Amino acid sequence: MTLQPHDTDVKALTRLAGVENIVFCCNRSTADHIISSPLFVDPTYERTVPDYSNYTKRFANKPVVAEAVESAKKRKRQK
């Protein structure tokens, strides 16, 4: 099988659905299963939203980029 022009778009949407905790059905059987789930029609069901704030702030106040640039310059000088 060869890659299709839209293959990268599909992969990006699949990753996004995983990160955002969104149901992603790739076939009719899975879609039927999700739609027939009791949670699908339960008005009291609350979706769990992942909190990535700690992950996004992991480099706050850390000169990680500057250290990486300096390290690369040192390696270049050593050659």
C-alpha cells in the first residue's frame, strides 16, 4: 500500500483526537458501538478533560534553549 495525499492529515486528526480525548471511529462497527452506549444518551455524564498545564510549563524559567545552543556551539568548536 502506498501513502495517499491525505494520509498526513488523517494521522494529525487521529493524534489530535487522542490528545483531546475525542472518540474517533474508524469503521461502522465502532461507531455503532459508541452510539449504542448508555453514556451516549446520559445527560448526567461529564467528560473528563485532561490537564496539561504542568506539561506545558515544564520549561518555564529554565534556559533550556540557550543551554542547547551553547552546547551545540561548543561541539562545533571542538571539531
